[in-house]
Amino acid sequence: MNTYNRLLARSGLTPSRFEAQLRSDMLSQEISSNVQQSGIVGDYLLNDISRLENQLREIAYGVIYIKDKAESIEINDIAVRDYYEKHAASYLAPEQMVVDYIELSVDELSKGVELDEEKLKQFYADNESQFIGPEQRQISHILIEQDEKEALETIAIIKARLDGGEEFSVLAAEFSQDPGSASDGGDLGLFQRKNIETAFEIAVFDELKVGDVSEAIKTEFGYHLVKVTKIQLGEGQSYAEAKQDIEKMYKQQQAEELFYEKAQLLADLSYENPDDLQIASEELGLEIKISPSFTRGGGTGIASKRKVLVAAFSEDVLINNLNSTVIELSKTDMVVLHKNKYTQSSQLPFESVAPSIRDQLRYELAREQSQKQGEAIIEKLKAGEAASGLFKDGDWQSEQLVNRANTVVNRQILKQAFSTPRPEQSNQYSGFTANNGNYIVVQVSAVLEGDTIPEHYPQKENDNLQAYLVSTYSDSELRSFIASLKESADIEIYEQFL
């Protein structure tokens, strides 16, 4: 009980508070579980979704390439300048920050640990158990793959014959249904703890001695009799053999002790001398480093850490020119920052962004022209003109049968094809602008329902689909339930604190 109270105290909890919290958590989980279990998917819905999932469509499509339009478009300087002035806020160089920082880390401290032969030998003597390999045991087994009653009857016969003096290896060859070991008298080789079937581990390492045979042990493979044939004790390394590992472990230990000593000192010195890092650097023997320039969105080195970004642009560091608090990057690495240089956001000069604006305007105009041409082609197709005469050679792909999982046709084209209304008396046509700016004209000439053409698609496991749907609907039920609780509750959200 004392240990229980002490562990809770470390987390700032009392037993009564922890138990109340645990009780509340268990109640919440019970409610959530009950709501999620209410998700039901019937056969009608399952079959309907399965039919749609496995539907096939016969499609053809053509591409109007935006690059063909863009090559002939010229954008004059007046248009570029006008766009720049109207969207000046979009062309700002972001604010930049450079910080000084001192870093305290176990890895760096370990590099400065001096090695002393006598201390290393004492460390080896104090930690000799760490340089001894694990105990291993060699085992043999007989596997019986029958139902429980028959397996136990067979094992009883084997045990009786063992008691009568017959060899385990001979009986393994006769009875064991493990083809990999039966011919070797059931030998499985050497094992150490945690590298063996759990049920075996208990018997082999905790109950049996050399020559002993276990009682029947049940695993997922069947029933086993296990015999320990050899015990190989862990072999230790001499000081000379373990010298490299001893040095590494000793350095790590000494560095960790230094780290915890200096961590508190770092916090005290950087707080008591908030105007710079010089005193903390000198007292702790830590170099003041300078970061690369970075923005609020991040940078390289320590500026890739979210905690560093928050501290660097905090009021204390950015506005008040104070040291940051100690930032714990990991349990063995911490830093303190101080502003070195800050550059405010500024307007990018027209000349530096004009080329990108010109390209953007050319792209937008080419995109509009491609769309207009595509829409005009769709009208001509609906009027009965042949696609081959409306597209350049190679830009029209002829009819093919596809499903939703097709990996040859572009996903955007598939999405458009399966959202186009089914053709009744004639082909259906639709179009869209792809992410790359090309305009795609899609023709759907036939729709084949999934449940009438099983030979065209891989048969899906209905139970897997049902499990997925149940999970999806259950999660939706839970979200709706939580939303209804929020709506009926008297909740005030303070957005400024989020």
C-alpha cells in the first residue's frame, strides 16, 4: 500500500482521486462500448454496397492538355504588375528568427568523461552480472495433433512407455506429428527465456531439470510432451573481453549523473540571469551555439522541434528579450534559448516574384481555355460526332471495362466515370479539370452490376466487408451520441485558451 500511495503521489494524485478518475474512465468506456455495439448492418445493405463496390463500367476518355494551350499564351507586364498590386499580401517574406542556445545532453557529456583504469575495473566488478550471457536450455518435444481426449490418451501411453524405460527420442520418432523434429528424436535445439513458447518457458525454465519430462502442454499447435536434455549456463566475459562495452556503459552512467546535476543548475542560472546565456555557459562549460534562421513554420536543427518554435516566438523571448525556460527535448536532452536576431515580415520585391506570377496567370488562362474546348467537344459528342475526329491522335483512349479498384486508369478519371449517370439509350458524357490542369472528357457506354458478373472481379469476403461497415456505422453512432450530449449540455468554450 505504501508503494501504491508513493507512486500516485509522484503523479500528483491521491488514492481517492485516482480511483474516482479510474471509475469515471471505466464508466465512459462502458457507455462508449454499448453505443458502438448498437451498429447493425443488415443483409440488404451489405448486398447493396457489395453490388456497387463490384460494379463494372465500360468507359472511354480523352485529354485536352493544358501545356498545348499555355505554349501559345503571352502575358504582358501590365497584367503581371496589376495582379501583384491586387494580391500584395500574398507576396510577403515571412518573419525570421535566429536564436542563441545552450544545449545540455547526455550524449555530449559522455564525450567529455575521462576514463580511469581503476574506476573501469571497479565498474566491471560492481556490474559483473551485466556481462554474463543468458542461460539456455536444449529441449526435445513430442507433438500430438488430435482433439483433447484422444491427445491425452496418446500422451498417457507415451508416458507409460517412458516410465518403462523407453527412450524419449525413439518415442518422438514414432509418435510426434512435428515433421521438422520427429526424425531428430524431437530435438528443437537451445532456447533462452522469452525466445520460446510461453507455455514451454514456464515448464522448461521453472519446473524441469535435465532429463525431466513435462506433463501435457497445450499450445495452438496441439499437445506436447517436453524434455530438457541440456542446460547451458550463461558465460561471462572477462574484463579484457568486455573492455569496449565497459567504457561505453561507464561513460553513459557518468554522463547521466552529470546531466541531472547540471540540469537544475541550468534552470537556475538561466532564470537568475535572464538577459543572456553567458553566465550559464561559463558556469556549466557549455558552448553558446547559434541556430540557422527559421520561421514560425519551422526550420532545421533545433528549429525542427515544435517546443523550440513555441519558445522562440513567445513573448518572453521575442518581445522581452529574456531567456526561455528550460526546454526538454527528451529525457536526456534540453536547451535554453535567447533571441539573437529577429527580422520582421516584409514585402517581396516585384522583380523577384514577377516570373512566378506570369506563369500562374498563363496557367489559369490555359486552364480556362482547355475547359471551354472540352465543354464544346462534349456538346459535339452528344450531337453524334465521332470522338476520333475531335481529339488529336493518341489523346482519345478507346472503350475498356474497369472496376473501382482499377490501377491502370487514373483515379480521378475513375471517380468521374463512376459518378456519371448510367447510360440508358446512348452514351453518357461528362468532363472535369484534373489536378494538373488538363481537361478530361469521359464517356460511359455501359454499366454492369457487380452481382451479375462475378467472373470479372475478385470475390470479396462478405464478412470482412460487414465488419468494416459495422465499425464505420458504430463510430458514426458514437460521434452522433457525443454530439447530442454536447448539444443538450450547458458548455461554454473559451476559444482564446485553445
